[in-house]
Amino acid sequence: MTLNLRLAAALCVALSLCALLAVPANFPALGGDARLTLAVFALATCAWIGTPVDDTYIALGAGLALTATGVISSDTLFGTLGDATVWLLICAFVLAAAVARTGLAGRAAAFLVGGARTVRQLTHLTTAALVVTAFAVPATSGRAALALPVFLALAKALADRGRLVVMLALLFPTVILLSAVATLIGAGAHLITVSVLWEATGDRIGFTQWLLLGLPLAVASSHLAAETVLLTTTRRADREGPVHITAEVIQRHSESPVTGPWTQAEKRCALLLATVVALWCSEPLHQVSAAVVALIGAVVASSPALGTVGLKDALKTVPWSLLLFMAATMAMGVALADSGAAKWLVSGLPGHVGPAVFLGVVVAVSTAAHLVLQSRSARSSVLVPLVVAAAAGAGVNPVTAALASTAAAGFCHTLPASAKPVTLFSDVPGVPTYTPRDLLRLSAVLAPLTAALVLFFAAAVWPLLGVPVTR
């Protein structure tokens, strides 16, 4: 569908919904605030789907409209920028800038990937290394940019085995996207989910609980995806024969040393990162919030005496547009919940849908949503408030439903434009990479596998970790 057709279709749908909501006789159970909220929500969603306008601009416009019409207060709109999750992400990007400046990523890559002797070992060691980066670099686009030099080094070493290079080009974004669920800072969508749950139910998911629930899923889905990429992209002949990736090859694409003695800056940064992650994971013991720990780490990382990056330089790496988008969509979520619009939307659903069917529908819709909404944060902004509101009617724990939706929405591999990491690795100058056909072949296998894995965790694993399916 061309852009003009998508725009016309989205505009027709949005205006039709607004016209229906404007007639008082329609939907008598809806109050005035709920009608305004649904109209703004419909316009924003259609704009995200059908227009090339920046997602953040649309979200800010929607938040402003809800404030100007009195659905939410200005304190609610502006207060979302001061939310602890927003500060957590800001400070995490400062820490990531300090890590990137020291070159620790190159050392880690040389250490892990250098031990591979077969193609399958190379695939899974690369996967393990990419999963670990979820703790050091927030957001999938930042991790993709950090991993690109490592991919170029591997592609150089395997230049005579073209299909393996294509396999690695597909492996990097696939694992980056699926492993984001490991940590709370892995994607902006996670912070939106946490905020919606807090506003709608009073349930607060901290860094430690998310880690406990998300890391096993991230490890399982990443290695399952790695094996799927390997089998769907290469032939048996491609997988035969030894591989040997030397530190010298990786060094050619790294500005910092990947072998030899560590510098003082590298030692300080590694110690700081390990301390921050340890404090995040032990939050139930010391009761210091993850955002405060991140702020302490960011101050130390950018300090003149102990830091490895200047504060101004570090703040330049923060995706301010993403933070504004998150704040505005958090305000939209508050409006949906407080106005009663979310409850009304889900009130028409069948009343006797069992938990298994409900979760199955949630996971299926969330997995396919990237075909309509390309922004991961936008998908959570649209889906999670509705999922949380509908969960009670189906007898499902809203925490389980929200986590399942967010985890399933991490699958976005069908088209080159479906996610920024997929776009980045689809066109690397001078390196053979994957085609849209490769993506479609992978998605046809990986989409049902990841959806089934999320359902398995929601039904069998998360209850063992303290998050039951039902309440």
C-alpha cells in the first residue's frame, strides 16, 4: 500500500470514529471525558499507522489535546517527564556513553567470539555476547550501533564464506530485538508498560523483578532464534569447516585495544558498571530505587576525577525524542484509565473467555502488531492499556498479560523497516547482507516459535517466579 493510500485510509477511519463518538446518542455509557479520550487516541493511532509524521510529534499533540480539553491536568502531562523510569533511562544512556568511550565492548567481543571453533559455536557465542549488552546499553538502536563494528570485523574474517556473513547480518538484529526483554532498560516500551501497570493497578515492577522474569525468556528466545537463523539461512555445507576469529581481526575495527593490559579508564568503568548492575539486582535488600542507583552511576561516570566521559558529551547520546514520546504516551495511558475509556473499550469482549484463550489472543495480536505500528513504544502505548483493562474481565493477572504483550511485541523482523536494528543491518556498505525474502523466510518460522515461547513462560515459568496467570 502506497503512502497516500495509507494516509487516506487512516484519515477515513479516524474521522469515522470521531464522528460516531461525537453523537451523544451513540454509546450512552460513555462519559464526555471518555469520548474525548477515545477520539484523541483514535486520531493518534491512525496517525502513527498512516502518516510519515514523527511519532513523538503525534504523541505530544495527543497529550496536549487531552490537557487542553481538561481530560488530564497539566500537572499530569508534565509530571510524566519526572517519572522515575524516565530518569532511569537518561542515566542509563550516560552510563552507556561511558562504556562506549572506553572500548570495553571490543574487549568483550574478542574474549567471547575468539573462542569459537565451529559455525554453531560462533553463532551461540555471538548470541550470548549480544544478550549481555542489554545490561550495558539501553534501547535496541543503541545496542545495534555498538555491535555494528563487531559485525564488520566478523564479516571481514569470513569474507570467503558469504552465506555465513548473511547469517550473521541477520543474527545481530534478531538477537538484539529479542534479548531486550532481559532488562527494564532494554526498550522504552518496557518503561511504558511499567508506568501503565502502576497507574491502572498499583502494581510496581522494579528492575529486579523484571530481570527475574525477563532474563530467562531473553536467553531462551535469543538462542532459539540463533538456531533458527542458522538453519534457515545456511546450508549444511556452509556450516561445515572450522572458523577462527582472531583478536587482530576485531582490532582493525576498534579504536581501542581489545587485548593487552587494561587501562585505568577501562578498569574504573568496568568496576562502576558491575557495581551499578549489582545494586540494581539487589534492590530488595537495600531499598534504593533503580533510578537513584542509575543517577549515582551517571554522576560518577561523568565526574572529572573518576569518569570516562564528559557530562555534556554523554547527554548528547540521550534520545530526548524517545523520552518525550514516553512521557506523552504515559499521559495518554492515564487518560484512558481515569476517564473509563479503556474499561468501556474492553466491556464488549466476550465475558467467558478463559485465561488461556485470552493470553493466546494477546500474544498473537502483539506479535503481529509490528506490521501496522512500526514503533515498539507506540505498540505498547496502544496495546498495554487495553490489555490491562481487559485482563480483569478474563480473570487474568494484569501483570502477566502486560508482560506477555510487551515480550511478544519485541518480535519485529518481517520487513527491513519493521525496526531500526533490522534497517541498520540490512544495508551495510561493502558487506553482503540479507534480503526481504530472507526476512520473510525467517519470520514465517520464528514468529510462531517466539509466540509459543512467550505463552509457555506466561503459563508455566512466571507462576514459579511469583507472577501467577490468574488472580
